[in-house]
Amino acid sequence: MIASKIAGMLKEKDNIAIVSHVMADGDSIGSMLALYNALKKMNKNVSALTGDKLPKVYSFLPGFQDIRNCDSLRDKNYDLLIVLDCGSLDRIGLCSSIKAGMIINIDHHITNSNFGDLNLVDAKASSTGEIVYQIIKLMGVDISKDEAVCLYTAILTDTGCFKYSNTTLATHQIAGDLITYGFDFGKIHDMVYSNYEYDCLKLLGKALSSLQLYEGGRIALMELLYDDFKGINLEDISTSEFIDYARDIGTVEEAAFIKETSLGEFKVSFRSKRIVDVRAICEKYGGGGHIRAAGCTITGDLKYVRDTVINEMKKALKDEMV
Amino acid sequence: MIASKIAGMLKEKDNIAIVSHVMADGDSIGSMLALYNALKKMNKNVSALTGDKLPKVYSFLPGFQDIRNCDSLRDKNYDLLIVLDCGSLDRIGLCSSIKAGMIINIDHHITNSNFGDLNLVDAKASSTGEIVYQIIKLMGVDISKDEAVCLYTAILTDTGCFKYSNTTLATHQIAGDLITYGFDFGKIHDMVYSNYEYDCLKLLGKALSSLQLYEGGRIALMELLYDDFKGINLEDISTSEFIDYARDIGTVEEAAFIKETSLGEFKVSFRSKRIVDVRAICEKYGGGGHIRAAGCTITGDLKYVRDTVINEMKKALKDEMV
């Protein structure tokens, strides 16, 4: 079994680098640090590396301060390079310069290209954290609070708090086991999901105040204009989830969020719940995405953009109702 | 074992009423309907009863339409009255008029007064749903999708999406088992946690726009004035969770939400994160609550109320920092 083979290699080799993908998320950082902490306990010469900036929200994870930029270690030669949560090798970005005798690819994306010398790709796992949990068990290392915090965070974030359809019986069994290691999992939920920036809430307030319904409440429109961003430090702020509020109004089928990113240029995000193909709308304006979540950029004055968006949404809804 | 005894009684008796507490929540309705659906399958003459209005948000639960007002059945005589999720018998409100040969009390509140003829009180269970799951298993009934949806909703809501400290290994194991019955649990998360009213989001927008920070970001203040509620249908709207946004700003220790409920009368909610005792503030103004969540009513003009609230918060923070 490939998982046992990988566990065996990790026990055998000494110089080990662990990397994950650029634009790191809770699963990539959590699974990396879980394995890092476990290998540390085995007195391995192990490095957790990144070629990208890390989101501050995960700085509570044990070992976070030890993550180094791969650039500083490009002359080192590792026995093993463990690549976590990457469907293809280009996802590791600048870390591709790392030299290693062997690449081990551990992932849960069904699209994985099997780029490693050893490949453990389990598309049924909710998260890479779930697979790393099994490997740590196979290595015979006693999981401690540090690894448990990292793995729980990986699973929590990749399942959207046990909500996404990738959540399985095994996911809950592992999460249940992890919380027995005695850490404050409620605090992790808060740090990941209820940890706001003041400027972000002010922007959300403006966006919600702009909310308008059309077609008997089946269409919702939200806006943020160029002036709304004045004096706002956008570095740690994402407005990408604002549109979820509009979509999640009980009566709404179709929602759009118009964001003036520079004067006269509007980024428009569309969402639908069950019937409307919003990608088709976006493709007409040179954008794209998925059927229920898509985006495009429209230039012009606000009235033109707003009218265009509302008319396209009304038309799409009408077409689907026929 | 008391659980087996109760399962035996449920199998033996035929006329069974199930009630839960007034101001019903996901656990009380979910556990009631799970047991109701299971007993229905056993061809029992079973009634799910309430003496109160039910929150519409749970109308997706199988059997919800069958819940009847206990008033219509006050002349009936039941073999068993199953009381779920009630720490004391007065929690069933008007359903106390129901006549039954025996009362079975099933609950998870540590304060339970053991008011039943049989009492199954498990304070280690996250929810009454978790206990009802065990009873249905002991009755030897095959759980089907309907019961699974009800029990999952009960557990989900009483654990705050597996976040609260009442969540245990057993909780996750049961949730994991329940999702194997093949229902769309993601949709349940959405219906319970992401199901907004337009008017509520408009109010939230106004509240967030009013957000102000003090003391280097450690204090947050939010307001909704009497005029903000004009034209808003308040029947299905709760603003009680708005203050969580203010409290959950990274820098904030102490937050207040001033709500003008009638002209010149302000309901003020306070929250703190770790150090400030906000109950002490509220008690000075005739209010009360918990150390980290409390409320009071202050009358006067807006400037007076706002100054009072800010000064009290600054003082409390200073006292704790000494």
C-alpha cells in the first residue's frame, strides 16, 4: 500500500522538505505543519517551505513561525521533497527550484497529474489533512496537540466547517478523534471564520446598504463604487464573499455584485442558486467561470453597467422560466 | 440501563405524545421530529405537539407540517408523554395541559430537575438529538433519511456547527453516521446559517456603517436608531447577532450595540472577548446577563447614551488593564 510505503520512506530518510501550493489555504498550511511537527518529533532534519506570502489568519498554527522561504534553501539537497495538496507541480511556484532525490506527491484533487516518484492521491479524502492524518498514524508517531490543531484546521477549512459534499463519515471520525487531544477547537472556528477587519466590515456595510431586489425578490444587486474604497487599506481585505449575502436571501435565485475597481471599470461577480447559468452571461462580456459562480469586467458609466447587469439577469431568469 | 427501558416503553405503548420547549430551536424540533418519524414507521399513534409558534427556518424538516398545537388535543389521554430538551417541566408551556399515564424526560441540560417518571438526562451529550439517536438505535428501528435529516439538524444547531465545547468524539461519530444516509447536509447548513431576509441585511448594512472603534481598536460601537427601522417588517428579523461582527474584529476586546427601540429609549447589548466583565456595566443600569454578554436599557438622548456607553466601556477596559 502506497501510504505505508510513504510512511516507511519518511521514517527512513533524514533530510526532508515539505512544500505546498502558492496562495496557501488552511488545508495546505495545516497539513504541511502537521507533518512538519510530526517529523520534528522524530528528530528529522525537516523544512517547511513556501515560495509565496502566507495568509496571516493561520499564524496560530504550531510551527507557522518556522515556515521558511524556499529561496533561502535553494542550494540544499534534500532526500525527499513532499508536495502536499497540489494537483500539478507548477502549483508549488518558486519552490520548484528545490533539489531533492525523490518527490512524494500527496493530494486529494481528482485532477492530480501524478507528477511524483511516489503518488498518494485520494480523491475521496475531504482534504490533504485527512490523508496526512493517516500517514502520521502509519509512521507510528503519537499525535500530540500540535499536530491535532494543524490537522483539524486543515479539515475544517477544506470542508467549509463540515458543510461541503466532500465531508464523509471518515472526515467526521477523524475530526472526532482529533478533538480528543484537548485543544480549543471553538477558538479555531472563531479565528478562521469570525475574525474581521474593521475596514472590511465598513465596506460590507456599504455593500449591504446598496442592496436592491428586482423581479419580485428573485434578483439581487449589490454595489461598491470607487469612492467607497477611499482610505481603506485593501491589503488584508477580501470582498469576494460579500456576494454570498445577496445570493443567500431566501427569495433570490440570481445575484450580482458590481465593484468599481478603477474609475469607469467595473468588475461584476454573478451567483445563482439553482437554475440560471451565470457563466453564459459573463462569457458575453469576455469573462467566465462556473454555471453558478462567474465574473466579468464591464467598462462604462455606472448607469450603463447597472442597467446592463440588471437586464442580463432579468433575461437569463426569464429564459430559464420558459 | 434507562435508555433501554425507555426504548422498551416506546415499543410497548401505542398512544404517544412528544413535546419540546417553548421558543423552539433546531435541537428541540429536530429531536422531536426524529422520534416522531421513527415512531410513525412503527405504526404508533404518535403526536408531535407544541404550545408555541415554531420558527419557519426549520420547516424543511420531514414531519414539520404534522406538528400540531397541543390545545387541539387537550381532551386526549396519552399512554406516554415524551418531554424533550427541557430542563424543567414549565419549559413545555401550554403543553402542560396534556394528559398522559407517564412522563418520560429526555434531556442534556445539567440543570435538569428530573421531573419525569423516567429520566434520561445525559449532560455529556451535545444535544438532545444525540440522545434520541441512541434511543432510536435501541428501539431497533432502521434510521432512514427523514430521521437522519432531523437528527443532523438537531446536532448541527446545538453545537453551532461543531464549534461549541459540547462537541465530542461521539458527536462527530454520530454526525458521520447520519450523513451516510444520503441527504444534502450542505443545504441544511445553508438553510440554517445562510438564509437571509432582505430587510435584515439592510439593517445589518446600516449597523455596520455606524461601526466606530475607540481605544486603539479595542472598543467597538455599533448603532441602529429608531428611524432605521422605518418600513422594516420586524416579525421574522432578529438583530441580536449583529453585535458579533463588532466583537469579532481582531483588535476588539469589548463591543456595544445601541438600539433605539422606541424614541429616546435605547437597548444596549455588550460583549467582551477575554477580560472585561460587561455584566457589571449592565447591572449599574438595571440590566444583567453574563460576564461576556450582557444588556441593559438606557433612556435619554442619543448623545447622552452614546457617551455613557463609551465611557463605561473605556473605564471597564482601564480597570482590567491595571
